[in-house]
Amino acid sequence: MSRHQYLARRILLSFPVLIIAGTIAFAMVYLGPIDPVVAILGQQYTPEAAAQIRENLGMNKPLWGQYINFMTSMFTLDLGQSWVINPGQSAKNVIWSYTPRTIWLGFWAVLIPLFIGIPMGFYAGLNSNSWNDYLTSFGGIVWRAMPNFWLAVILMTILANSEQMFGFDWAGWLVPTDIVTPPDLAFLASPADALFEPASFWWTPGDDGSFVGALKQILPAALVLGSASMGNEMRIGRTAVLETINSNYIETARAKGLTRRVIVWKHVFRNAMIPLVPIITSEAYLLLGGSVLVELVFAINGIGYLFLQSIISGDLPLAGTLIFLFSVLLIVINIAQDFLYTVIDPRVGYQED
Amino acid sequence: MGVSHASSTKSHSETEDDRRLRERIRENPGPALRWAAGMFLLFIAEAGALFQTIGRLLVAVTENLPGTPGVETANWLAWKAQTVPTLLSRETIPNQGHWNGSEWVGTFAGLEPAQAWGLRLALIYLYGCLFVLALWYGYLTYRSAYRTMDWTPRDDQLRRLRHNNWGMFGLTVVILFLIMAAFAPAMSPTTIDQNIQEPYSYEISYWNDDLGQVSTILVGDANFQSVSKGNPSQNVGIMQSDDFGRFHPFGTMNNGKDLFTIIAFGSRISLFIGVTAISIAGTIATLLALATAYFKGLADLTVVLVSDSIQSVPSLMLLIAAGYLFSDTWVATLYDGAVLLALLFALIYWPGMWRAIRGPSFQVAQEEWVDAARSYGQRPLRLMRTHMLPYIMGYLLVYASMSFAGVIISTAGLSFIGFGINAPTPSWGRAINAGQPFVAQASWHISLIPGILITILCVGFNALGDGIRDAIDPESDTDPGEGEGGAAGGGA
């Protein structure tokens, strides 16, 4: 099987997966033990209102009709409307208005671990079995094992009391910000400012926030959300470097008389990157799932927060839509990872999958 | 793969060995009798606790069955079990007493409550460790006196695990946790009924300093006066006693309940969820892995699709949504939601476990001895059990150990936001939530201790998983990403 065929097969296989994932979402909303109409109305339940919503949701049709309706609307991204969170608004609008903060959080939650975890792992691998190695490895293992929501609570409290505890005021540092607050991303609306009005875009936290301010606000949450990935990247980076260093071609390079720097940068690191690619998937997985708890603790009104609110307030159609969208996202990331993998490592697809 | 070949012959002959094990013991009963005598002594010491647990379990099961058959018998048995003495119980070594002005009344040998409790804790851990050692000794006895083979690959794997410090550290942590969960009622300084569930139905005596005499107070009122609310004047911290002479090893909660009792019983429910979920998921994964590796083709493709679909739904969201949807059904009432959680975790974790053992299963299915067995006309089921299962068991254990950590973190995370285990059953996540406002104040112990314990436990399970992996496959290049997702509990 060539790698193109391999990739094509992966994409082909993702369609049935999408359909099953959609079916799971459908089953949750329409076949679960709680009637979505009852959940939506809650205390305000009247038979007339119920009949009205039932009509709107298309629940008077037979079950297979509802199923086909649901699936076609999901696949055409016509996501219906929000019933409780923002009554009357289209679900698409509601989700869009919550999305930017989650993307901002996810972006930094991927980037920060990459720039901390991988270098630390490589460092530990290059200095294997030294005290520094043990310290780094052990730290990574503990850091990874800490529950995110707990870490978030602790970190938040420490930052809120940084003045008394360390004599360092986090809230007033660089740009004054609140600690438990959603980042203000309005400055992103005018990207041209980055060049023409650099002060207001990058620095001054006016009405529309600034890059530094928003980064500072998201930093603790991103650090917590990325904690598991950071530990993973470190561990795997360490193993990968160790394995590469002990392989024959490094021996050859050394015999040729290459300097240590060339060996490390040109031969070790590039090959050690390969096993780090699949971590991206598990990372995306953790980010999407973990965003619910971390966003709750840090009061960031992103998608995870929206999902929790939609469940608590009984907006089941919206919750089902979100579950489906997350599944789509994960599947897309999975395929992207496979694609990346085939580019980096040409051997993929030739072995038995 | 010489290792797997030998292990499969071992298990094959083990079935024959089982038949003859009784005969071999009859020929040489000495070692077995010695071991049985030791086990019997250990059993006698704790017979009461064992019978009581079984009795309570029977009552709980019969009460939940439709028509409640035999609930009277179960109740009678549970009541009878109370009369069987137990060595390590709060009756034998009581720590709840009061100061009468000159000495402690009601505690073991007149010791202070803290010392009496400490003594009981130490004895329980001693007993637990003895029990584990006795089991290990039993295995060694079997190996040296009754096993026909001098050597099997399992011996080497066990030896490697025993010399792996990291893995043994993990095993120790896990065993300490298991002992805590098993002995939660005897280990906690107070009973769950008295302190947590019905504090206003119990009365305690205490030394009233103002009156200079012994007074009585309802436990609920005493709890109310020993809350930990942040400021130093209203705080019962780690290793402190409250005004009523009650010792709190981990301090009290913000509502005055004993944190150690909550932790101990919380570990019980975590263990229940973990064991139930992982064993169901492991069974599904093993059956599917054997079937897909043996039949390949369409069977494999189907399972790939189903498992991919389940894995494509973020697990925490699935848990939260399902927790809400099933909140009013009878499943959610079983063990205050723990049964529902366990079933959901089983559903969510089997795809990962199946993925982890799919590779090894395919490998073993391609071996010549499987072909040979097939050409001898061996039935698929028997072939899978005797020639394939022993080989993939180790890999399953690795992933199971790491998934256990994930289950514990996720359970705590769900309870933290109010979707996991319902009150009054104690849970670690709810304790963390309750202590959230006090982290930077005097009552930091409420949030910090459960979190630190979860972290230690998860490090332990991960270390044990690493240890087993190194033991079964010393040259394995740690499969990247394998087991990592499971270990992190879906991001909780």
C-alpha cells in the first residue's frame, strides 16, 4: 500500500465514523431518558409551549424521519437554534460567539507545552542518567499526573494571592488584568493595527484588550490545559533522543568526525521528532475534553463552558450539536496527523497498520 | 518469539496441571499446610469484618433487585455477622473517647485518641502488608513445591518487575491504596454513619472546660462547632483535635465532617468504579482483540470503525451528557451513581484498550503454532484461549493500570462539577470543590490533600504500568501515545 493509498483509505474510513458519531449525538438528544422538550421548558412547562417546540424540533415525525432530519442538518452545518442559552438565536451564531476564546486557549495550550516539554525532554535525553535527567523526568511524570481541575484551582489561588505569598503581584504585572476572567479578544478584529497602531494592538489594554493582556489572561489556563501534553512530550522526547543517539547511523556520523553540534542538531533532533507527531492527536483530544473543566474554573466563556451550560440548563439540541462538532474536529485532526506522519516518515503505510 | 511460545505451552499444560495439583499436594502436603495455616490465622483475625462486608453487600444487592427476594435473610445474616469478633476494628482498639478531667475514658488502654488511632492505622497497614506477603509466599510455595516446570517465562517477568524500582514503587502505592479502600471502615477515626450521614442521630460525650465536667452533645452540633472555614480561629487542620476531643488526621471539612473518613470511603468508591469499569472494558477489549486478530478482514474493520467513533467523542463531554440524561433513572441511584459511572467508563475505555492489544494480538495470530493448532482442528475459542490469550494478557495489564489512573482523575473531575457521585456518598472531587475558597487560607488541607493523594495514586498506577511493560517486553520501544490518552483521564 503506498502512502497515498493509505491516506485515501483513512479519509474514506472517516465517513462511517462521522455517521456513527452523529448517531451517538442523535441518540443522546432524542432517544435518551430525558425528553428534550421537557428539558428545554423546565419550570415553564405548558402543553401548548411543548407542542410548539415539538413542532419546531420536528419531533412529530416518525423516528427515522427525525434521524434523517438531524443528520442532514448536521452534515450541512445547519445547526438549528439555541433554545435556552440564547433563545431564538441560531445555534451557529451562539457557538461562533463562544469559539474565539477556546481557540485562543487551545492555541497557547498546544504551543506552550511544545516549547517547554520538547526541549526539556531532549535535554533529559542528551544528559541521560544524570541528576538533572532524573529531576526533569520525575517532574514531568508528577506534572502529568496532577488532575487538571485541581491544578487550575491551586494555580488560580496562588496567582490571586501572589502578593502576600511571594511579594509579586501577578494581577498588576506588565498589564493590569483580572485573574479569573475571560480574555478580551476584541483587538483581533482589526489585525491591521498590529502594524499601524502597534501600541494599542500589542500592549495598551484599552476597551478592546491587547495581545499581551489577552496572553497574560490565558496563560495560567493554557499552562494547566497543556500540563498533560507537556509531560507526554517530555517523556517521549527523552526516549526518542535516547533511541536515536544509540542508533547505528549516529555511530557512523561520529566515526566520520562530525562535531557533536552537527550530530545533535542535524541527525538526532530531526529523527527524534517523528514519534512526537502522534502526540498531537492525544493532545487535541485532551484539549477539547479538558476545556470543559478548565474553562469553568478560570471563568473563560468558551465552547467547553457553553457545553456545560447547555447541559445544566437543559438545552439538549445545542449540547448534541456541540458533541457532533467536536467529533468532526477530532476526526479532522486525526487525518491531519496521518497526513503529517506520511510526510515526515515515508515508511508509514508500508508496514501492517 | 521464543518467550510467547513457551508461555503458551505453559498455560496449555497448566490446565492439565490443575487436575493433578490436588494429587501433588496430597503427596507432599507440608508446604501447602504451612501456608494454609498462616492464611487461616490471617482470616480468623479479620473474619468479622469479612462477614460484615459480605452481609452488607447481600443486603444492598437484594434491596435493589426487583421484588427484593431474600432481603430478610440477608438482613439477618448481616446482623449475625456483627457478633463475629474482629481483631482490627474500632471495637477492639477504640479511638473515640472523652477526657473526664483526669484520664481518657473509652479509648484503647487510656491512650489519647490520636495515639489510639495511630496504633490502629499502623496495625491495619501491618496486617495488609502481611496479607500481601502471604499471597506472594503462597505463589512461591506453589512454584517451588507443586509446579511441574522448573522455569516459565512468567518467572523471568516477575523477576524483572521485582528488580524494577520504579515499578515496585508503583506497586507499593497501589497496594497502600487498596488497603485503605478495603479497611476504610476500620481505618477512619469515626464511622461514616455517625460523622457523615446521620450526624444528628448520634451523641458523644466530651470534657466541657467551662463547666469542668463531662457533657454530651449531638455529633451534628459538634461538627458545626469544628468547621474549617479558612480563618485560623475556625480551623481544624492536619493532625489536630477539635474542642470535643475528636482527633482529625486530615483536619475537618468546611462543614465540620472528618476529612480522613471522607478520603477513606472515597477511595473505596474510586476503587469500585475503577475495578468495575476496567474489568468490563478489559473483557470486551480482549474478546474483540482475539476475535479480530483471528478472523481479520471485515471483523477487524467493523471494530475499527466502532472504536474510532467512540473515541471521536470527547470522553468528558460524553460523561457529562450521559450523567445528566440518566440522572433520573434507576441506574443512577445504584451506589449513588457509581454503577452508572463505571458502566460509562467501560464504554469509553474499551476502544483504547483494544487498540493497545490489537498489535500484539495480530502478531501472535501470525505465529506458526497458531497455524499448527488450527490445522490440528482445534476450535477457534479454545485456540484463542490457550495459545493467544496468555501472550496479550501482559499488554492488557499495562494499559489497564494506566487507564485506572484516568478513571480516578475523571471520576474526581466529574464529582468536582457535580456530575459524578452524588452526596451523601463521599468522593474526592467533591472535597476538592468544597475547599476551593480556602486554598490560600488556614483551611488549605480540604482541597490540597485529596488532590495530592490523587496525584500520588496516578503516579503509582503509571509507574506500575511502566514496570509491567518493562517486565513483559524489556526491549520494547515505548509505543508513543499508547496509553497516554487513557492515563490523563480525557483531560479532567
